[in-house]
Amino acid sequence: MKGPIRIGTRDSELALWQAQTVQAQLGSMGLDSVLVPVKSTGDVILDKPLYELGITGIFTKTLDIALIKEEIDIAVHSMKDVPTALPKGVVPTAVLERATATDVLVHKGLEFLNHPNGIMATGSLRRKAQWLHRYPNHKVVDLRGNVNTRLIKLIQNEWNGAIFAKAGLERIKLLPKDALPLDWMIPAPAQGAMLVVALEKNIPVVQATQSLNHSESAAAVEIEREFLKTLEGGCTAPIGALAKIENRTVYFKGALFALDGKQKVEVEKECDLNKTQGFGKDCALEILDNGGSSIMDSIRNGINSLH
């Protein structure tokens, strides 16, 4: 291999933590690497909700371009941000062992949960729809930026709370002791997982990073992302999915919500770990057959009207 492996990463504290984790694992294998931070469009444009920007993979596109231009050798992504279709010539090489997929509520006191005038902050359609499904009288405001920025905005505004991925807060040691786990909220497909991608033609780098792969984590997120791809959600639809593997059995739960949270179609199934081919697709088709198709149509119409 010629020179150190150039690791492309967003320049937020969390993204750098993820890249440094990959760097440490490569180092334990005797491989040299350097970090190449890149600012993404999603980190620059903070005054619009993600779905209004109309860009698929807004947090990954800049790194993909740097990879294709061979300015970096690998990119490290939060896997939930990665589109289900990668750019031509770019391949996944490793899914690192997954952290918890749970969402948590960072709050200023929980009394508001029993009142109709609560104000919740999130930039995620999935989180917004699930919150409104459970608390239909609350107001949900848009919250953008990296983890640090969002925590500061929560302090500065008159909101009751904001929703975060527990793994992200834990990784950079910002998880408040009183943060409330939202066990009822179905996480984003691949939440808590980190993905390494490389150019398919860069065989030495592909082979080197493949050894970082955690097979059970990879199997779980593949099911979730197949579910997402079949529903054609991308990052613009309120879709949750979680596959858990216990004793060689996959336990899957997935759901599709209307944008306002009033409608919900859910599926729960299990299968043998050796028979997962097409499992995520089958779960998604069940959602579509049970009313999901009309919800997806209304979501597309709602998103398209914003552009």
C-alpha cells in the first residue's frame, strides 16, 4: 500500500470521533492512516429542514465526491445518513460493531409530557412523526446542526426538550444523566452503526478495511436498509426500523408514519439468521400492502410541494 490510508470524515466532533475509532482499529492492524476532515453541505446549510433541501445523502455527498476524485482513500459515515444506493464505483467495506440504536430525550424537566402545550425540537421527520403520534397536541420545531450545536440551541431556546441518538451523545461524552431513553421510538435504519466505504478499484484499501467488519451488525443493518429501500424512504420519510439478533434469530420491527404522525403502519417479524435474504423487503411489502402505499403517496406529495 502506497503511503498512509487517507480517512475522509466530516469535521464535527462526533464524525471525528468515528474516524479516529477507525484510525485506531487500523493502527492495531499495523496500518498507518491520516484524517482528512471535509465540511458537508448538511453542516453548512442550517437554516432549512433537511427534507426541504431535496438532496439525497446530504451528509455523505461531499465525502463521496472526495472519494471519487481520489482525494481520500476511505470515508467513514454514520450509517443512518448513507443513501441506500451508493455512487457508482463506491463500495461498503465494513460495518463496525454497532452501538445502541436508541433515541433519547434531552429535556429541561418532564412535566411538559402531561401538558398539551409542550414544545419538542428535532430535525428528523421520523422523530417528529413518532412524537406527534404519541403527543398529538405538542408542537415540534426544527432543530439542525451537529450534536454540540443542537445542545446549545436547546439551552438557548424556550423548548422543553430535543431528541438525539443516544450513541452519538455517549461517544463524545455529552449524554446528560437525566436523559430519558425513548424505548417506544423506533430508530432510524442503521442508527448507531458506522460504515466504511472505499473505491471498488482500490483493492489494497478494500481488503485492509474489510477486516474491520462486524458480521452481526452488518447483517442487522442490511435488513433495515433493505426495508428502507423497498419503502423508498431515503431520508425524507418517517420510517423506523430495528433488527436485533439473539441466538441466531433476527427480531425485526419496522414502521411507516404519516408526516403528521396521525397514521402508522407497523410490522414485527422474526427469521433465522441464515435465512435473511429478502427479509427486509418482505417486511416492507407487508407495510405497503397494509396501507403504507397511500401513506407514501401522501408523503411524496407533501415533500414535492416544498420544492
